[in-house]
Amino acid sequence: MALSFFGRKSSGGVAPTGSRPSAEGDLPPPTELSELDFSSTDLGRGLANAAEQVEVQEHGSGIGAVYEEAAVLFANGNVADAEQILVASLNDPTATTGEGLWMMLLDLYRLTGQRQPFESRVLDYATRFERSPPPWLDLSSAAGRPSGDRSPTVNLSGSLAAQAETQLGQIAVVARRAGAVRIDVGKLRSVADAGCGLLLSLLDELAAERIKVSLSSVGPFIEELARRAVVGQAEGRETWLLLLELLQFTGNQERFENIAVDYAVTFEESPPSWKGIALACAPPAVVQVATTTGGPFQLSGELCGASNEGLKRLASLAAERQNLKVDCAQLRRVDFVCAGLLFNILATFKAQGKHVTLFNVNAMIAALLRVMSVDQVAHVTLRY
């Protein structure tokens, strides 16, 4: 599958340098996405490796491979890999790095609560660009989490096959010891039916023991399972069942019911029933309407999953307005799937003559929005 992310800028996207949005008093001084230089040297890592099945065709945008790959890795929940790529580029004396890459790394440190490396980098930033660096803000999920919520995070990586039994057993030990666990599935590289059965059994066991389980980077994983579940081919039963279980985690009842019907047809047996509640997923995105009529919406947490309720509510509320402002100050991450859905929603609004502004966007999300051409259908300004 090849997607062209870098097209010609359409009129009405990101405003020219120096311009300001209307209703100036409603928004902070913008840092325009188009003002930042994201160019860098190619460190030999293609975006296809990061997104696996996505091939990027670049058309003279001046956006470097490091920028692209770091944006997609972070979107998929691979924070450590994204940080490693950015640090390697900024530490390379032969690399030509623009302000955009610096802002991405500084925001990544703020999003992950890494104050010490942040403070060591802001001095270099101030010297290089001769401007005051952004202030330290703890934007990590832990900063807004109640002190009692201390779920350990474990990565499920490599191949989800029969050989993953040991790795899943270790996750079970961590979960039982802490009474809760967050499983990041963003680093899985391959999936087999036997492995799906093992993961499904683990989720069932922990649920029976009332151990809280949450999932990160689950959107791309769901899409991979859905690709393997072929209607009429009675193969990979455990893959189907795990897909249905993960749809429970995302709260996507409509898609669950459609796939449950396909399961019944394919295997000629009753599918699992909807449990009536959404199990724990990564911090959900929330859309709130401002108290003032015509005021901004607020997106917070993480936008993840192929059918995100936050985006549905945003689309519904935005349909009632001609000018839409979306405050993203509390939005931590947008995954690859949701970025595509957001582009489709905003492109529809633009075609209807609506004006959409996304402001207070962190640099890691802004990078993905530019990769996905969202800045062509909306006005995007960064937080500082």
C-alpha cells in the first residue's frame, strides 16, 4: 500500500508566516507549523520499517526521513525508538537539523516526564536558535494520574506465536504482583493464531481475577487481526476471537457486532457476546464543549483506534459550526489510524467551507499531522 503524504499545499491550510487566526484574543500567540524547519539527513531508516506496511512517497516537501520515522514511531506508541532516532540525529555533527526536530525531542521529554534530559537540551536549543526555549511542563500521563494509579507498563514485542508463552507468563507475573498492568502491543512484528490464543487466555485469566488490564498502541494491532480474519475461510479461530476481545477494549460495539456476524457465518457457531462495557484502553480522548457559545472544543488523552469515539463526537459537534477551534493542550498522542480518520473528517469540513483550527498541538503530534497532510485541511499551531 502506498500513500502519498506530501501533496501540494491547498489554499486555506496552515496560514502564511506571520499571519494570525481570526478572533485573535481567543488563541495564544501561534507557533506556525509551516515556520519550522524539519529537514534532516537520512540516517538510513525508511518510514516503511516504522509503519511496516506503509510506503511514503515524498514530493519535495523538505521533510526528512528522521522527522517522518520519529513521528510515526511515536504515533504507534514506540516512544523509546522515536527518542533514539531524534537524539542520534541531533547528536550527529554532520547532520543538518532544523528547529522542528529540536521541538519534537523537547516535547517528547515533556510528554514522558524526563526533566533532566529536557533541561540539558534547552541550553543547546537557546544557543542554536537564539531564542528563549520552551518552559518545562510535565505533560506525562503520570502527571495527571491519581497517585494510586501505578500500573506497570510492559511491552509485548517480537512474534506473537506459540513461543510467546514465556513472555506472556512474565506479563502475568507482573500483573498479579501489581494488581494491574498496561500492555503495549506496538512492538509486535508478526502474529500467529497460536499466539493469539495465548494472549486471549491471558486476558481472560486476568479478567477473572479482577486484575485491571489496559492496552497501548492497540489500533494497528486490531487492523492486522482484521486483515487476517477472512469471511468464509474457517481458519485462525483464535485470531477472530482475539479481534472480538480487543474491540471490547476499544468500546467499538458497532464493529464488534459486524465481525461477530461474520464469525458466526464463517465458523457456524455462536460468537462471543458484547459485554456491555468498554474495557480499559490507553487514556481515551475526550471532547468537551466550552461553556462559551462558539468557544473551542478540547481534546485530551490519546486518540487511538480505528473507530474512535472522540473523533465521532468531534465530527458530530463540529457539523453545527462554521468556524471550529480545537484546543489540543491536553492531547498527548494521536495514533496513525486516527490521524488518517482526522484528515478525512477535516477534509470534509474544508470542502463545506468550514474553517478549522487545531491549536496548542505538541510537536510530536504536529509532526504526524504534517506527515498525514492534516495541515492542508486545517490551521495547525504548536504549543510552546
